[in-house]
Amino acid sequence: MRVRKIHLGERNLIGLYVSKRRKALGIKQKDLLTQLQIMGIDLNASGLSKIEGQMRYVTDFELKALSEALGCNIPDMFEEYEPGETE
């Protein structure tokens, strides 16, 4: 597992939660991407990495699919966010 060297961005609020939840569930990025693709979300590894790094905006379709794939409610994805928090 690589450690993020770049500070988190400011383009979404859920990226840090997605990263933490995915790791807590023991899901690799490629496995999460597979689940998302089955749900019709065409996202590549770079896109997911940018979401987790808060460097990319998240569409409402992606938000819904991510919550389903990670087994959480959408509001939960926002409750964990604290400005300035890092991985």
C-alpha cells in the first residue's frame, strides 16, 4: 500500500471517508472499482484515487453508488468529515 504524499484537496467532502471505509472493510481499490462498474459507474483507478484524495468532484450518481458499495448511508459519508483532517 502506498502512502499518500500529496495533501488532500478541496473538491469533495467524502473522499477521506471513502478511503477510510474502504480500508476498514479490507477492500482494494480495484475491487471497489469492479463493484462500481457493475452498478454502471465508469470510473478508473486514477479517478477513484483523485476522489479519495479530494482532488476530483463527485457526481450524485457516483455518491449513491459509493455508498451502496461501501455499505453506508450517504449522510454518514459527510459526518466523518473534519476540515484539515488527513489520512
